[in-house]
Amino acid sequence: MLQLYWEIGNSILDAQEQKGWGAHIVDNLSNELKNHFPDSTGFSIRNLRIVKHMQVVRYNNTANII
């Protein structure tokens, strides 16, 4: 599941870079994932924002190490 969250976080950041902040990417992705995986949990808007934040922190920490 952690790998999935990393990939989702990367996808969100990539999409926001391409489409801009006002594109409601997290909201739309949350709805799409809930519709595609109705029996799964963890795809709320709040949770996906946390996943995105984890990737931002990861990139910032990696940049500081190198």
C-alpha cells in the first residue's frame, strides 16, 4: 500500500505541475479512485492531500541531502 501511495503522490505532483493548482486534481482523483475501487478505503480527499504532502517532504529532504 505504501508503494501505491508514493505513486499516487507522484502522479498528483506531476498533474499539478502540468495543469496548475486550480485544476482540482486531488478532488477529481479521489472521486475516480473511489468509483474505480468502491470496496477500498484510503482515497479520501484529505488522505490524498496527506499523500501529496509526503511526496513534497520527501523531495525537499532528498534535495537537501544531495
